[in-house]
Amino acid sequence: MNTILFPSPLAENLVALTDEELMDRIVSGESQRALEELYRRHRGVLRGVITRVLGVEADSDDVLQDVFIQVWKHAGTFSSHKGKLLGWLITIARRRALDRVRQLSAYQRATSRYEAASRPEVHRLESTSVVDQEVRQNELQDVLNRLIQDLPKEQGVAVRLTFFKGLSQREIAARLSLPLGTVKTRIELAVRKLGRSYICQEAA
């Protein structure tokens, strides 16, 4: 996900404009500086809405960026006849936050399924020798390596750092210089594909 940056100082005439007038500027193509002013005015309220939906602050900034990316791309869908701009922004913020909650839930379910599929059954481990256990683990490692090779390169890198290096998502984001949301999305997609591929291979 691209991060919105607002490096340039605001023109005084933009500060004096109403929210609706700023939206008119965005629609007409003066998006960057007008969007910056909207961000300055409403980021506190929107971040509060997002945090209340998520329950934690860790992903709030990522979702806030998503909100203003949506505003930037779809400014033309706003109608002042249907209500105030802040209400529209709050609606977008809630929806994006709920999307993130669903995304995180899907990721957690996919991760649990993947771990369950790749973990040898306890009773089978208890009934085999140490050598047999090591052989089983090596075979599993080989299978996972082959499956990961079929992933897109970016997803494969993220999964290897997660499962083989034991790095957290934040550590991966820092190492790869990527937004945390991007890393989470890559791992979620990769885990889903690995789970499906593993099940198909076991059934073959």
C-alpha cells in the first residue's frame, strides 16, 4: 500500500475553505494540497473511530491512510446534498476498519489451518522413533519449500521470514522497508495458497 505524504506547506486560502469547497478542489484536480488540509482537520476524529473498531492502535495509521487514498480516488462520489463531509469520512473510516478486522480474522484462521495441516499428529509422533520423527520433519520441510517456490516472490520472502526465521510481521516490515499492512496482506494470501496446495498434495 502506498503511503500518502504531505510535504508542502498549505496555502492560506485552503485553510479558509469549507470541507465541501476542499472536496470541490479535489474533484477538479487540485487534490494534493486540498487533501492535505482535510487530513489535517479530521485525522484525529477518524483515527479515533478506526481505533474503536479495531480495538487496538497498531493498524490504525494504515487504515487511516486507506481512508484518504479512497477519498482521493473516489472524491466524485461525495454529494453535499446527502450530508456533511465529516459524516461521509466517518462512514468510510468505519468500513475500512471493519474490512481490516475481517482481514485479520481471515489471516488468523488461515494461519491456524496452515499450522494444523503442517504439524504432525501427536499420537503419530508418540508411536514412532526419534529417527522417524526427524525423517517426517525433513519431509515436511521439503514439501513446504516446494510449495513456497510456487508462490509469488514477494509472498515467498514474507512467508520464509515468518516461518523459517521466526520474525514478527513488524520485524519483516522493518527489514523489507514495507508498510505493516502490506506485509500482513502478503502473508495472509500466501498462507491461504499454501493451505490449499498442501491439502491437494496430501490428497493426491
